[in-house]
Amino acid sequence: MITVLFLGDVVGKIGRHALAQALPDLRRETNADLVIANGENVAHGNGITESTFRELITAGVDVVTLGDHAFDRREAEALVVTEAARLLRPANYPPSAPGSGAQLIAVGSRQILLVSLVGRVFMKMHYDCPFRTFDAIWERYRKHKLSGVIVDFHAEATSEKQAFAWHVDGRASVVLGTHTHVPTADLRRLPGGTGLVCDVGMVGARDSVIGVKPEGSLQSFLRQTPALFEPVEDGPCLVNGVVVTLDPHSGRLEKITRLDREVVM
């Protein structure tokens, strides 16, 4: 069996430090062969930089996925090219965008196809269709000897995440939702064998509004005026993730379970 530990959106400094503290024990506890984390909020809550990417890798993350904040930091444009083998931006960005949204990841002698996609419902930008983008990626890689296909579907709407999972049922091993930072309890296996969870959650401050200081969110909701969203950088930190077990011969999902911890920083 192949065991994959997938961690939700890592938010800011507290998320990076909590990950560094918790991951060695989590990797041993789960016997994970591969660790993936979403890092689109790792640089002070928005985007990714070279130094914050290195922190995740040093902490023990093997591959980092991104989302709608992939290019919030200018240096990310070069980073997703130089680190394309272990840093994925969503594949349904326009074709001219730098970087890659699908990679073959070696796990021992096996290969897993990792796909990063971003949803369109309630999103600010006009991305290409994630459904048809996956179809094109599948046609490109389906003849490879794959031991699994993992999709990070970075989206707001649970309906879009669920619909996407039904669209790829029987092709993807598992669809792991990210972006909303709130873990969902809907872990399931669809009839064709594809696993789904609408949101993995986050590695971010517990006493916050999805990782940021409550004051900014309250100002935005109560006054309907622009507010500064600053990540909480101390106190208890949630470490949300899922553990995925794959059959290396068929690539089919064997098991998916939640992993939720709390680290005091």
C-alpha cells in the first residue's frame, strides 16, 4: 500500500512553525510515503515565496500545491518554474501562466499523478474549466503506469467540488478539497471508487477567522468597508489533514481518514 498524508492550507508563520513541529511525529505515526501540503497562504496569509517554500520542504513536505493566490507574490512566477517538480500551481490557469499543474511524483518505484485545479464558482478570476482541464490531463497521462491519481481541487463551493468528483469518478483515486480552511466530515467513496472530502481544512491559528485576526473580518462584515486581513501568528494552531491509502497495483483508494491535531505555539 501507498500512504499519503495531505495537509490543508498552511496559513502564515504560525502554520509553518506548527507544521515543522508536528510533521516528524505525524509522518512516523501514519507511516506516510508521501506528504503533500497546500501552500498558497504560507507567506503571511497570501501567496508563497522562496523562503516560505523552503520552510515547508525543510519541515518534511514532499510536494506543495497552490490555488487562487498562487501568484500573489511576484517571485512565485519564477519559483513555480524552477521547482516545478514539487510545486504545482492550478493546471487550469491560462496556458501562458508559468509552471505546471500536473506532475508525476515518484514514491519508491511507483508513480502517482498529482493534479492541482482551482474552481470557478464564487471565485474572482476567470479560470479555464477544471472539468475539461482534468480530461485533457487524463488523456495525456492515462497510458502511464500509475499507482494513483490525487487531485487538489481548490474551490469555494461544495457543490462544485462534489460535481467534479462525480465527473472524475473511476479515473482519479481521490479528490481533496482545499481553500475554505474549514474541515468537512463528508469523507466518502463514490460508486466508481474515487474518494472525496470537500475540504481538508487548514494548518492555521485556531482562534481566528479561517486563519486571520477576527478584527479584520468583523470590520468587513459589519461596516462593509475594506479591511486588512492579518494572520494570527501565535497561540493554538490547528493541523488539519487526511490520510489516504492507495492500492499501488490498481491505483484505487483503499481508505481515507481525517487527521486533526492542535499544536500550541
